[in-house]
Amino acid sequence: MNPIARRKIRQHMQSCSDKTFWDNMNFIHNQAYQLAIKHVHEAMECMPGITKKQVEAVMQKTVEIRENWDGLHEIEVEASIDRIITGQH
């Protein structure tokens, strides 16, 4: 991204209300998380010896870990920041 585009995005974010700012940040955070999940899924599918059933079991386990172990039912910036501040990363 070029410097002009970055500046325009920063200016837009600075002009947002608090709610709109955090909604936008949560959207971006969620998209990054979903892309990471997609990469893990695709990587497993490319590995010889891993069956589709095993891939699906791992994907289900990631949801269980995120929700039950880490308590992250929704992917939000605030929850991630809280985990970093408390040293639970």
C-alpha cells in the first residue's frame, strides 16, 4: 500500500466515532483470523497422508480451543488485547 493510501485510511479512522472505529478494527481483526484459518486448512489439505476426515477434525478442534479453552467466542480486538496484557498468549 502506498503512503497516500495509508494516510487516507488513517484519516478516515481518525474521523470515525468510537463505535465505528472499534467495529472497523474488529472487522479487520476477524478477516485476518479467518485468513489464517484458511491457510491452516489449505496447508493440511496439501499434506500427503492427512485425510479429509482428519482435516475436518482439526478444524473442529480449533473452534473448541478458541471457544472453550481460550474463551474467545467472537474474534474481537479487545479480547485479543486483554489476552496480551494479561500474558495469556
